[in-house]
Amino acid sequence: MRATTDWREKYKALEAEYEKLLAENKTLKEELESLREQLQKTKKPERPAASEAPSTLEEAPAPITTTEELRETLKRLVTKIAMILQAEKCVIKLYDKETGELVAQPPAFGMTDEEVRMYRTRATQGISGEAFMSGQPIVVNDALSDPRTTKEFVGLLGIRNSLTVPLIVERRDEDGRVIDRISVGVLKVFNKRYGGKFTDEDVRLAIVLARSAASVIAQAKLYLEALEEKRQLEATLESMLVGVLAVNNRGRITVLNHVARQLLEIPPDNSVGADYKEVIKDDRVRELITKTLESGEELVEELAFNVGENERYFQVQTAPITGDNNEIIGEVTILSDITELKRLDQMKTDFVSHVSHELRTPLTSIKGFVATLLADTEGYYDLETRREFLQIIDQECDRLTRLINDLLNLSRIESGRALELILKPVNVVDVARKIIEIQKNYTSKHQFVLDVQGEVPTIIADEDKVDQILTNLISNAVKYSPNGGEVRVTIKEDPETGGVLTAVKDQGLGIPKDVLPRLFQRFYRVEGRKISGTGLGLYLTKHLVEAHGGKIWVESEEGKGSTFYFTLPPAPPQKEE
Ligand code: ADP
């Protein structure tokens, strides 16, 4: 009894299998039939109508939108082609513009992914290259002895014979005339089953199959490339430091990067596609967008935004996007951070007023003393007083000269000209001693200390420039200690370079921590101090030190005083030609 049941079940299973095979056979037959029909048509001399139905090999009309779908499509394609042509293997190789190679695309039929990965040849070499370049199919009956085959792959893939057809995409005009034929790669089938050879009929079939395959792949590739481009564009937009926002003429946001999103406080979800009037809460920006969309005008405005705790300035620019017939199809808004520019601008404005002040003060003083002396025809002032007046005039002239030198140096640096160094042996201690003597004339509130530690080496430097560096630092030490105190200049050998390390220390106002990084910027002045100056001294000093290959830095505590350090190497570095 049992045995009979077993047989019945087996019979049923076999019957089902047979049905399945019959059905598969039917589909294959139908496909073959339709391909034959197509083949017949292509043999006809008249060209096919442009609106002709797609071939059976063309997949469902839905476009391929992911790499996964492309893989699936390829798999179906190569399997079908291999079955129709009765080949053991089938693979599609596509031309890679960047490397100039024909690269096998996974998945292939009858080949492992690893074999596919290795299978790439130059687009000018071998059978694939010949078919690709000439646009003609090639049959190889004995791969091993054929001189044109690439033996490396004949061995690797166990190839006996092959059929290679170019994959050609045709572009047609509206009337269906071919206007362009582009080779995108080759279709390869290997090893005719049952010990056979590829026939002329196979070649014709393969050409039709290749044509369908080429158009499917080309479309998919184009789509995926466009997708990749879009992804890259989005990544670029996201990494931009300016805010970008685009709105179409129906008021929907089409582009929005994270800077714009943050600035306009737009929630991260569902903002693209949303109505800008609903999601942009900032009236000023919304109005600019509306105006541009309505009038097509390009608008620019400088607006202040609160970013975290700070107020930052942005230039908000709106411009229309126009279509083919000049109609407005949308607008784009660019938000660029101009806080730094504005600050620099303000600093420049302040600078001009500081310079005017710095010029006028000594001039007023000179004019005053000269007028007094000229008016004294009677000899009212004694010789000593006159000498005192003349000394003040002399010092004020020096102050003017220094200011004008600073301005000249600034313009030299700004125009990119290097500071020219006139080199000779310099003893920094001697220079410091001379400057301290001069500075003593300007103040009675400060005590100067020159602290020379150990042997200080003589260096090769520009003495005038070393003079300017020390003058700037020591006069600042005096100027920013309005209540007096000690100004200590310490000089010693720099253990790191074998040059000279100098420190200028005062007991004055000190510098707030948060502005320390900006101290050496041009025009920068600590706000709220009623002490005149231009904001140029430290900027120029840094240039002078660095022109010698040295370094400058500062340590300071507000209210306690500051120490400016600078090093000068034994000699400036050789300039590269
Ligand atoms: P200026 O003295 O003409 O303003 P500087 O470039 O020499 O320009 O200095 C920049 C700013 O640094 C000054 O405005 C001042 O506030 C601060 N500064 C410089 N030296 C000292 C110092 N020794 N102590 C305190 N503040 C200083």
C-alpha cells in the first residue's frame, strides 16, 4: 500500500515539473517567435516606424531607478539571452569613459561575480575591443588558437567559442530617422551548448537581442547617472557655507540647504515641497521672495539674524528663475554671511578716523609751539624753556614720521610686496637700551628695567626693523599702563633657535582673553579705551618679526598687565627663488 502512495506522489510531482517545463518552454517559444518576427522586420529594407512596439526583451515600462533594479534587469537579460542562444555563459561589458576599458557588469550568466569583477579589457584590445570599435559582430570558433582572443580570459573563463556583438544605442529624430549611433559596450556569449558552434542565425538573433539590451541599459545608466549627479549636487549644496533656497512659481520650496534651514528656522522634515509662505516665518525674507516672484526683480538686502547667542549679518539676495519664454518659473534666494566683512568695514571706518586724529594731535602741538616761539619777539621765554618747546616739536615730528612709516608699510604689505630687509649684524640689547632711553623722555610715571640674561648672541637682521618692533612694543607698554608701573624688557638667547628671545612686560590694563586672537589683526583696537592709536602697530610688528623668520605671541591678564614675546632667529631664512 505504502509503495503505491509513494509512486503516486512521485508521479504527481513529476507531472507538476513537466507542466512547469512546458510553460517555460512556451514562454521561451513565444519569445523566440517574437524575436524571429522582429528579425524578419529588420531584414526588410524599409526602416521600422518610430512608434513601433518595444521588443519583447524590453522590460516593464517602469524606469529603472536603483542600482539593485539595474542588477535584476541585467540578470534577467543575460539569462534569457543565454537560453535563447543556447550558450553556457553570457555577460554584458560596458564602456567606462574614465578608464577607457570595457568592464563586465555583474551579474552575468554562468560566471561568478568574482570572475565578472576581473573581466575588463581595454576598449581598443581583443575581440571585445574590435567589436566595440567596428560596430560589427564577431564569432570565434576556437578561442584557444584564435590570435585575436585575450588568452588570460580564455583560460580563466574556460572559453571554447564565443559570439560578441556591439551594444549600440540609436538616437532617432521625430520621423524615426537614426541621427546618432553610440557604442555603449558589447554583449558576449560563450560556449555554445551541446558541443555546437554559433551560427549566422545566432548572430542575427544576438544583434536583435543586443539592440534591446543596449537601450534598456543605456536608459537605466543615464537615469542612475542623473540620480548620482543630483545626489552630488545636493551634497554640494549641503556643504556650502551660504544658505540656498529656491521656490517655484506655485510657491513650493524646491531647494533648501541646511544653512538656509537653520537661519530661517525651518523644521527639517517636509520643508521641500512645502509652501514658503507657511514655513518661512521671517517676514523680511518672505517679502523679498514674494516681490521677486511677482515682479521678477533681483533684490539685495542686508539683514541681521540671531544665530545662537550672536547677531550675525547676512546679505540676502533673491533672483528670478526664468523659463524658455522668459516667464518666471521660480526664484532662488542666496543668504551669505557678511558679518566679518561688515566688521572689517567698520574697522576701516574707525581706522580712518583714528589716523586723522593721530595726524592732527602732533600737528596741533607742533603748530602751537612754533606759533608761541614765533610770537615771542620780546624774548619772554628763556633759553631752557625754548629748548623744551623745541624738544616737544622734535618728538611730535618723530611721532608723525612713525605714523607715516606705519601707513607706508601697511600699503606695502597690502599690495603683496615683501618687506625688504637690509641685513647686518645686530645686537638686540643695544637697540633695546637706545629705545628705552628715548621712551624715558615721554614719561615720568614708568620705571624701565633692561634685564639681560646670560650671553645674548649677535644676530643677522635689519636693525631699523628691530628698532620698529621694540619701539612698538615698548611704547604700547607705556601707553597701555596709564597709571604707570614697571616696563621690563628681558632679553636672552632663544634655546630653541639659538637666536634671541625678547619679552616686554608691563603692569598696565592687560587684555581681555576673548580678544587675544584678534590682537594682531590690522586695524584691531580693544574697544572702550580712551587711548589714541590706529590699530596698526601690532599688525605691522607681527609682519616685521615674521619677515625675519621669528614668532610673536602675548600673555596677558586683564587689569594686571601684559607680556609680549618675540623671537628672532640667528639669521632670516633664505628666500626661495
Ligand atoms: P594701537 O595701539 O594703535 O591701537 P596696536 O596694534 O599697537 O594698535 O594695538 C592693538 C590693541 O591692542 C590696542 O588698541 C590695545 O588695546 C591693545 N594693546 C596693545 N598693547 C597692549 C598692552 N601692552 N597692554 C594692553 N593692551 C595692549
